Amino acid sequence: MNYSKWLKITISLTGIFLLVVVTVNFYIDSYGVRTSLFNPAKFQNSNRKFCATGMNQHISAPEQVFSRPQDFDSFIFGSSRTSVIDPRKMTGGKYFNMSYAVGLPSEHLAVVKAFLKKGIHIKTVVIGLDESYFSISPEQQKNQLINIMHPYITGDSLINLFYRYFCRMPKLFEISLEYKRLFKGEQKDKCITDENGMNIGWLNKEKTIIASGKPIFTKEDIRYEPTPYSNKALNESLNAIDELNILARKNNFTLIVFINPTHSHMYLHDAHGLFAAKEKIAQITDYYDFSGLNSVTTNDLAFIDEGHYRYLVGDIIIKRIFGSGNINIPIDFGVLVTKKNVNEHIRKQKLELKKYLSKTMP
Amino acid sequence: MLFNSYSFIFIFLPLAVLIYFLSCRYWPAKVARLVLLISSLIFMSLWNIYCALVLISSVLFNYLLGLTLSKAIAAANKPRKKLIFIAAIGGNILLLGFFKYTNFFLTNINDFFSAQVSLINLIIPIGISFYTFMQIAWLVDIYRNGGFRYSLIDYCLYVTFFPYVISGPIAYHKEIIPQFESENAGIFNTATLCRGIFIFTLGLFKKTAIADTLAIIANGGFDAHSALSFTEAWLTSLSFTMQLYFDFSGYTDMAIGIALLFNINIPANFNSPYKALDIREFWRRWHITLSRFLRDYIYIPFGGNRTGEIRTLINLLLTFLIAGLWHGAAWTFIFWGFLHGLALVVHRLWLKTGFHLNKFFAWILTFNFVNMAWVFFRAKNWEDAFNIIKGMAGFNGILISPHQADNPFWQKLTVIGIKFGEWRAHLPDTENFIYFLCLVMIPFVLLTKNSNQLLEKFSPNWRNALAIALLMICGLLLLNDASVFLYFRF
């Protein structure tokens, strides 16, 4: 074979292989990007099974609002934890659950700004805060395929977005998940949402807990390893909350902030970092604090796993904030924290932590 | 602009090649070389205009002093020759020292004297370590032999040639400039183009598919702030050992391939270094162009092995201390250089005993020494380095997967302290094969031919066309996860 022929064959084969991979990626659409942008109506079919790796909700959630702006005027923002909160049970607005994986305040701020720019009338914004807000910087997750934000919000071009999702080598786990989805119809534990943005991927787990009356996760041994928080991430989050607060006043919408509960075992590692964050948030806005050591966070039955609470807990949070629903609220679950009572609240939580540690880890 | 980016592969490189060969066809060779020089400066400016300005200043400074030195030698003016030479070498060392070592120096002053001198906000110009060494080599050659007067364009092109300006190989003027000046330089050659594509693709695959995958475990392990267990520490260190090789040799393959597209052969930098059976052989196979620079322009001027045994050993140690410092402004780099220098000293003394190690043990010893020394090279500070070393020595516990708890073989080993537990708790949560990729790569680097050997034997056929197309597509599709090359920081 001569060199010219070799060159032509090599280039042609490379082109063919490239075309095949891009076509397959586009068809299987592992992160639901194509579906989100071109067929958002598909999200309203709750029986569907698509997106092998779980949807990129940073794209799908805003797109659903962009495609039906008249349907929503209030939004709940947060991470996978808040995704189980049912927006239909919230009062005072037409709510959409905007939760996305490891959602950060700076991302919520960008989305709210984009909604306002699009002329969407906003009545209420509810934000569920996590400890990850104070340890993860937006820089760390902006290149992760599950976390890339909607192109309208970032100003990124569609070509660039498609290049990132479809012109790439699929990972082995994606191929394995896609195989199971296509040929076995399996799609376990992946975040899929209903038409109001609520995660319906964990409903089966909720049913299992109700039916069995037993926890469904294996607890790790109790450990106390306080996580060091990054000041940079904390400041970025506080600045974003501050800006949201200013935006709320300027655009006349209500901003409600709360801190998500996590299982007591997980809370132990984050408590110290959270104390500092809680003190600072109170200087910006009032908030409901559901974290700490209370009758919900120490109850294994209230959790799907150590990081995620059940739909039932979501209902209790709604009841505490909005007063709606027919559910009993444990008296120690959810404290309204203000500038005035923040020091007393943190003092109490520190005392509870000390008692808990001396009891569980003498 | 990275070699492993779409904008470089599909826009910059094809345009640079096309414009260069069109220039060669329609204009005099000097103009074509000027065009290539402009392409190189654009490449550098795309990184950072400030880096390009530092590069241009350095090149002009050296060219001016090099020509003056050459003239002084031609005029047999010895005092002037010495003065210019000292000024030129001093200028280069000062420039490199200022950009690379000022903050290191100030930090040490602060630590040592408990002072609070503010650090300077400096960006280290990319490639400065490489092009400074290349120019020092030219100046020393003139000082030793006189001559080597080149036109400004040829000299500038030699130093700034974009395939190697950022991370080497450290090519010598006498092996590159004659190629630029050769009559065949501007003649487009399909065979050279194919050879260039061949080795470029191997390099791209090594970087994006192998090195960047190994980086997941290496980065995770080195960035873990907890004590790593035995398995975690070994997987981390071996992953970095393999990552560094595939990253740097991948970069070099790409550089060789790009240079071939312009009909220029640049020297190889690697020759299967992990096949080495002793540390001297390792340095003959690893970063070959740096090793020869250290030998020709540092070790030999120190006196080499001509000034007695003790002095030879000291020269070896000093040369490698400088090599360590050249790699980075940190005590861990200097210690890494010291370890290698010490190993060369021990090896030299060992040779004198007349004993010979069995090949297998010799390889085990060399490979493990190199692997252990890379820990200091990679760690951000002493604490991180010793965390890994302690883990490798088993001081942080040896954990075996709890799935093996029923296995009688592992049960017996619990008497020596082996425990059942999560053996990768402090490593990133990723696909299983990635943890063990570093182990798979050990027989791979030992049993396969390296890219330069493959390039030598390359002849076009269906089989390698298919293989290159597959590797190219993997390399291109993995560009989405692209990271910068490790040696860019040096």
C-alpha cells in the first residue's frame, strides 16, 4: 500500500467511526439533553424510561419552565434532597420543583435571573440549602456532564453543548446502564421527574419503606470526623444568597430559605462547618433549620439513605413552612432562625451535639 | 492552546502546515521560515501574550549576546569572550530564577527568619525552563567552539518552534537549524506526513486514553487528606508513575509527529524507561534530552568523571540536585533530585564491587525506587508525600475487601495485621478497572515496543490504518475530558 492510499483510508475510517459514535450518543442521549431541549413534552409521561445515567436536571428543569412559562410562578430550588418535595402540596403559587444534582446557590441565582430575563413572573422562590454549598465551588462541577447548566443560562452555544455530550467517548458504566435500559428495561435509582419537576425515581423506595416499616439502607458505623469547609465555597454561596435576597426585594417576590435535614450520622461530620454557615446566613435572611439532631434526623425510617430524606419528610417540611397538608409535625423539627435567635439556636445545637456524642461515642 | 484540543488539531495545525508549504512553494525559503516563525509566535500568544513577550525578549537577548560572543571568539578576544559569556549565562539564570524561584526563595526567607515578606504575583511563562536550557546550550557551544552564527529568523524559529517550545524535547541548535536550512525542508512529503500522523495519534491516545484515566486515581490519592491504606497508597503511586510516563511520552510523541508534518525530525525523549535494570540506564531512557543536557552542560563542566572518584560522586549529586530544582521550585523536587543523585552514586559504587544482580531483582529494585521517588515529585508538600510513603510501607494498615472475609487464605493473613475493610475508601469512586489500570500498564510497558520503535518500523498497510483510525477516534472523543500536560508546569 502506498502512503497516499494509507492516508485516505485512515482519514475515511476515522470519519466513519466518529460518525457512528456521535450518532449512537445522540440516539441514546445518556443525560437527556436532546430530549430536554427538543422534546420536553416527553417529561410529562411518567411511565417513560430514558436517560441511562439520569437526566441532567440543570438543563431539563429550566427547559420545562421555559417551554411552559404560563404554568409556573413559584419555584423550589435545591439538590437531589429537595427533589422529593411535592410542589403541588405547596401553597401560594404554581410551583415547579427546580432541584438539580448538587444544586448550588450561585446556580439558583443564575436560573432566577434567566427566568426574570425571559419575563417569567415570579411570586415565590424557596431554596433548600445543603452542607455541600459550603464545601463545593461551582468551578468544581461546571464540567461534569450531570451538572452542566442550560445553554440559555450560561450563554453557551448549542453546538458547544452538543459537542460536549455527543462528541465524546461514552464511559463504561454508561454503556452498561444503557444496555440494561435498552435490553432489560431497567432504570434503577435514577432521577426522573414528573411534569412539576418532582423526582419520581424514588417512589418505589418510599412504597417499600411504608410496606415493610423498616429502613432500607445499611448504616455505616458511627464516626465523628468533622469536615473542613472551604471559605471560598462558603463565601460564594453566601454572596449568591445575598444577591437573591436583593433580587427578591427588587422584583417583589418572596424568598424562603431552609436548611435540609440529613441523617444524624452524616450530620455529625458537617455540624461544625454548618454552625459557622448558619450564623452567617442569618445575617442575610431568616431561614428554617431542619438539620441537627431531632426526632426526624435520628429516625432511620425517615431516610432513603443517610443523605436523602423521604417524600414523607418533604411533606413535613412543607407543613412547617406553609402550614399546608394533613400531617403531624414533630415539635423539634424545623426552627425559624433569625438574626435575633441565631446565637441561641447554635448554642442549643452545640449542646445537643455534645450530649449526643457523649451518649453514642463515650 | 493545547496539542490535545480540537482547535489545535482541526484548525491551527492544518492551517499552519498548509500555509507553510504554500509559502515554500511560492516564496523563497527564508520567507517560508518567517511564516513558520509567525505561526509559532501565534501559538505561544494563544496561550498567553505575556508568555510570548517573555519568550521573544529571551530569544532576542540571547541572539544578541550569542552573536557578540561568536564575534569576540573570532577576534580571539579572550577577556571579552569570558565577560560576554558570563553575562549571557547569568542573564538566562537570572531570568529563569526570577520567574520560577523568586516566590520559593521568599517563602524560605519568611519561614527561616520568621519574616513576612510579601510574595510576588508572578505567572511563570510557559516553556521558560525548556527554551532557557536550549539557549544556554547554544551559548556554551559558541563559547567552546566558536561559530554557530545563524540568521535571526533561523535562530528565533529554532527556539520558538511550536512543537517543542512548551515542553521540549530540549533540541540542540545543531540538530534543528540545519534541517530548517536544508533544501528538502520545504518539499511536501506524503510519507513524512503519514509518519507524523502515525506517531501523533499514538501520543494523543497515550495522553487522553491512558494518562488522563490513570490521573483519576493518582490525583484522588494525592489529594486525599486522610491516611491512605497500603493498597490505596500503592495504587496511587503506581497510577502516578504510569500517568507521568504516558502523559509526557504522549506529549513528546505528539511533538515529534507535529514536527514531522513540517519535515523536521526532533530527538526522541523516551526509550521504554521502565524497562531499565539500573538507575543509570533509567536516565538513559527517561527524558533523554534533559539527561544529555545535564551531562553535556552541567556534569561535564563540573569536571565529570575526570577529577577523581569522590569529586565524580559529588558532581553526580550536584547535577541531580540541579535537575530537581529545574523541575520545580519546592523542596520536594530538590529531594527527588537528591534521591536520584544518591541512587546514581550508590550504583556507581556498587559497580565497583563487581557484583551483579539477577535481572528480575535489578528491575524490581530500579522500578520501585523510581516509583517511590515519584511520590516526592508529585506530592504538594512533605506531609502528603510521607502520607503516601507511610501507606506504601503498611504503617496505615493493610485492608482487604470485606468480600474476602470468608476466604481462608486471607483469614490466615490477619495474624500479620491484614484487616477486612473498604480498601479504596479514600480514592475516588470510579469504575473498577481504573483502579487496576496502573497494574495492567506494568507488563504493557515492559513487553511492548515503544512509539519510536513503532515509528521506525512503520510502513503503510491496512492493519495499521485501521489501528490508527481507532486510536485516533478514541483520542479525539476523549478530548472532552482533556487536561493539561503534566510537564507544562516545569
